[in-house]
Amino acid sequence: MALLEVRDLSIQFGGLKALDGFTLSLDEGEMVGLIGPNGAGKTTVFNLITGVYRPSRGEIRFRGRSLVGLRPNQIVRLGIARTFQNIRLFKGLSVVDNVRAALFSQTGYGLLPALVGGGRTAGEEARVYWRAMEMLRLFELEEVAAEPAGSLPYGAQRRLEMARALASGPRLLLLDEPAAGMNPTEADRLMELIRWVHRHFGVAIVLIEHQMRVVMRLCPRIVVLDFGQVIAQGSPEAVRQDPRVLEAYLGKGVAVT
Ligand SMILES: Nc1ncnc2c1ncn2[C@@H]1O[C@H](COP(=O)(O)OP(=O)(O)O)[C@@H](O)[C@H]1O
Ligand SMILES: [Mg+2]
């Protein structure tokens, strides 16, 4: 059985078909790139899978179970985690508390009770603290654990987002343009980190990227969206040479590099 099975997924906003008949099958531990010009519908795919939007048509199955109609926090508990195109951290909270909050809200506590600790045992507190610190160690954030998340440099905030997403032990990780706003050197370093995360955690990954160069080095399989529809998929080589892909990118003045 596939880990994730998406069939004929569609959603409209007013008259706009933001996503139209999107289909994707993903195996346990697989890594797939999702690319396409701005406004193609990439983030909408993530918002549908994570329960932020409800599809107007189509099916989403995760480990055989339908996700349509479930709330985002239920979907996280089933094993799907994500990061956002625009970083969403609790900027005033410490780095370690950002990860603790994610772990506690996953166990069913809200953010506030999560951090002030209402009704939890000392054992539970300690487990979550050490789990959070372990994630920070893996992402080389241990030394800034007590700093406010908002004070970290941009690249470190991206790492923290990923640490937080992985703390809950997901089987599927959705990364929405993690390299956005980075220079080529930073982007390359981040891609190495994603490669490592994929291997170390054995997690399946869908990686949204605007720049083809970045995904092509990382993902053996790439799906290309344009105007809400899949216009091509396959190996980086096949996708790079596909006339529809060239047209979609060049038509919008974006170099295919
Ligand atoms: N909540 C929404 N309401 C109205 N239009 C939306 C909404 N979310 C996305 N869209 C539209 O759907 C299209 C696809 O958006 P999006 O998935 O964010 O594109 P991408 O991530 O590929 O850049 C865009 O035209 C966008 O304006
Ligand atoms: Mg987007």
C-alpha cells in the first residue's frame, strides 16, 4: 500500500480552479519534488493534504485512511508534518519552547497549557524536554536553545522549523519552499540538510521548490504543476527537457537552470 494516495484532488476559489485533478502516489520513505511557476497550486496541495482547505473533489488517503474532513491537528497526529513558505515560528518564545509546544500540542494540549504545564506529570515534562533538546542537537541549535526564536538568523529559523516539524515523528514531511529567500550557497547547504533528514529519519518528503536547479539535484522524481494541473512528471532529466515545462517556465520569464 502506498503511504500517500491522492486522487483527482481539486479545489476552486470563486471561479478560479486553483487545483484541478491532482493525482499523486507516494511510497514510504520516498522523496518527490513538486515544482511550478508562482500561483501554479503547489501550496494549495499542502493545504489540502493537511486539512487547511477542504477539496471540492477528490480523495486523500494516508496509510489507507481518508483524510478529507479531518482537522489539521488530527492529521498531524496521524503522521504528517509540514513547514510553511513564510516561516511560522513563535518568535517571542525560546527555541526549545517552540519544539516543546509542538510536542505538547501533539499530545492534545493547547499551546498555553502546553507551556505552563497544567496537569502533566514530571515524567512527561522531562520526556518532552529531552526529546526537544535531542532535536535541537541534531539540527545544531542546542547552543541557542534559550534564545528567542525570532532572534536567530534566517537559515537557523529554517532549521528550527524543520526540527519542530520532525519532533512529532511524522512519516511524511511536507516542505514548502524551504530555500526561499536564501542565496545559492545557503540553498545548497539546506539541500544537504534535507538529504540528511531524509536518510536519518527515513521519512517520506514532498519538497516544493520554485527553483528547478535546487530540486533536480535532490529528487529522483519530480511533478510539475501549472495553472492547477500536472503538466509533466518523471525524472529530473525528462522534466527538464519537456516542452510543456519549458513553456510554463519560460512563458513566465523564469530561467530553467
Ligand atoms: N484561500 C485562497 N483564496 C483565494 N485564492 C487562493 C487561495 N489560496 C490560493 N489561492 C489561489 O490559488 C492559486 C494557487 O495558489 P498557490 O497554491 O499558493 O500557488 P503556488 O504555491 O504554486 O505559488 C493562486 O492563483 C492563488 O491566488
Ligand atoms: Mg506557494
